[in-house]
Amino acid sequence: MLRFLRGRFRKKGGERHVIVHNHLFKNAGTTVDGILRKNFGSRFVDHRDNKAMRKGSAYLGEFFRNNPHVSALASHHLALPLPQIANTAFYLLTMYRHPLDRVASAYNFERAQVDSGTQGSRFAREHSLREYVLWRMRRDVPPTIRNASIMHSLPFPHRWDRTITRADLETAKEFVAGLPLLGIVECFDESMVLFGETLRPVFPGIDFSYVRRNVRQANGLSPVERIARLREEIGQDAFDLLCECNALDIELYEYAVSTLRRRMSATPGFDATLHAFVASQGEERNAQRAGKVDALLRKDWDTRKEEGADV
């Protein structure tokens, strides 16, 4: 798959190349935007006109035609699919994160927005994490932490209050499989290496080294430990409801992880390139990465599992 992507995006004379970041809330998007800003400067646009973006791909196509200097764009409200523009190749980037590990980050972020008048920020400031989770599971409340990854992987337009179905999951899986730039937050360095491998034929000098930005999570804890802490804080009943309401999103995450791993395996010299990338950052981090992701897939936060149970 990765060889196909690299071949598909070989640079052609006169062709324009644009990276588009489908910025999912609390999925390391600010760090990714920092990388794009570092590489492209004024040619990177953090698009915040959400009302305009919701007009769909026709608006985005006009935006790119009217702004020929733009080489990278990020948006929280990207309308899929991307427009088709003559002599323009788009590189769609989406980061996925385990749905349960996003929850406390989303709550802490919204709670910290003291000047924000959004419904989510007001509720978070006035309620506990448990109350926030129960509120966000309601069908009449926007699905910020309820099958949110699938919602942001579906073609526009769609209603936020729709019930996500297994058919939607299959559509989202097709979207993931076709992503030129698929990233996993828990495999961030691996994702950056794959991004570089895909993009260097058309952006030869691109650099995916980074500084973590907008991090709001318990320092020093693994994702599994954070989820276990979440379960303890909100109570088993709320945690079970959270899992039920994100069951399809968890399936999509597992599929995205398996897709990323296949791309890693298909990349010649990947381990050596990854080692060099991590070393170039000047610090040791992400030790035993694969083990951390495997622990998430095994649901190691669930202490109720019986010894040897098939999970």
C-alpha cells in the first residue's frame, strides 16, 4: 500500500501539491499543525472559518483556487471528500487516537476554556468528569466523545445527531484504508516517519521533527493507565456506557492500527529510519511503543477480566 502511495504521488511537472489536515479534536492535531507551520510558514493555513468550511467541498475548491500559494491547510470542520481540482494532488492527513483515551483530554480542554461560551465548555466548567461523560453520551448532545472518529471520517453532509451504524463503520474503514497520511497518536513517531516516506518525493526537504503542543493528560502514565484512572474516576456504570457508545469507534481505531502496522512492515528499512528519527529528537521517548498499543488492543485497563479470558 505504501509503495502504491509513493508511486501515486510522484512529482509531476506543473502539478500543485497540498497537504490537508483533517484535525480531529484532542488527537495531537496541534502538534501536527506545528510541524506543518514549521515547514511551510505563510503557505500553511489554520482554517478557523468553520461556518464557511461547512459549505462543503465546493467552498474548499474555490478557496484553493483563490489561494494558489497555500501548500498545507488544517481544519476542525473539514468537509469530505476533498474537491477535485485540475493539476492538484491532495495529501489528506488524519490522526486517530484510542476513543477512551481522548475523554479526559477533551474534558480538561473544555474545562480550561474560561472565556469560551460553547455548550461543552460551559458544562465542563460546572460539572465533574463523570457528569460530563454521562452528558456527552446523550443523543441530544454533540458527539465530541461518542463515535467521533467515525463521524469525522464520513462524507459531508451528515447530521451530528445521527446514529452511527455498522455501515458507517465500513465507510470509515474504506476512508482509513485510502488515506495517504494515516497517523496513530499512540504511534506518533512511527506515523511521522511514514508521512516523511510518503511526502519526500514531492516535498524533498520536509521535516517531521516536532515539539509536543497542547498536551492535557496525566504525565508519565501510559494510555492503558490513563483509561484505568478514567474508569475509576467516573465509575463502572458510566464507563460501561462510554464503552458501549464508542464500540464502533474502538473497532475503527483497531482497524487503523492494523493498517498503520501493515504500512510499517511494507516500508524497507523502517526500523532503522524510525530509530534515527527518534535519536534525532535528542531524547528517549515512546519506549516499548508496540507494547503500549498492544495493551490498548487487549483492553488491559479492565481489571475485571478473568485470568486467561479470551478478550
